Amino acid sequence: MKNISPAEFKQILKIDKESFDYYYDRAKMSAAFDYYDHIFVRSKNKIVSFLLYKVEKEKVFIRRIAVAAALRQKGYGKKMVEKIVTIAQKSKKKKVYAFSRVSNIKGVKFFKSLNFEIKNKIEKYYLPNDETAYILERPV
């Protein structure tokens, strides 16, 4: 994995588990960090939030974003998304995309609060329950 210590990886797994009903196991998270770029926010030498993303041909795609449960509603998620928008601007991309489970009402509300709009949906996108995904988009 890209410059992540074992202690940091353990913190990431904990944050992911407390953030999602369908959290990543060690192998899936390791593979995600090998494939995607990442942003961390640290507080008191601990990772308190992370975001996985990929710069693609015409857009930047947010794959996963999570904040430690005890620190939600303090601007960490917003700070990471703002950094992604800056990355998109610097790399001359026109849009930032994110996916969210339809059932993730808090996640959809979060992205909408940051000027994302639901643009489409994909039926049976998420495993294991074949849940529909919203595709959210924000112009840069």
C-alpha cells in the first residue's frame, strides 16, 4: 500500500467499519488503497477521515469517503471534498463524481450540501444486496 503504516491501516479499517454497513475487509481495503489515490485528515497523530479517489480522463471520481464516528459534523468530509475539487481544477477536469447507495440518505445529503446533484442511477450496483446507486456529479 502507498505510504500507509500498519497502525494507520488499522485506523482506516476501524473508520470504515463504523461508517458503512458494507465495510471493506482487510484484503478489499488493501486492494482499494493500491488502486486509488487517497487523502487523509489527521488529528493528534491519528487518521480521523479518509477519501479514496481516481483522476480519470475527463473527471475525478470519489470512490469512498469516511469520517470517524466521534468526529462527524466537524467539517472533515467537506475539507476532503474541497481538496478533490482543487485537484480536479489543477488537472483541468470538468467534473467530480461520486456514487452513493440510494439507502445512504446521510451520504446523499452530504454530497448535495457540497453542490453535487443526482444525475443518474445504476440498478443492482452494490453487492451483496444488489442495491441501486445514485451517480452524483459536481461541476468544477
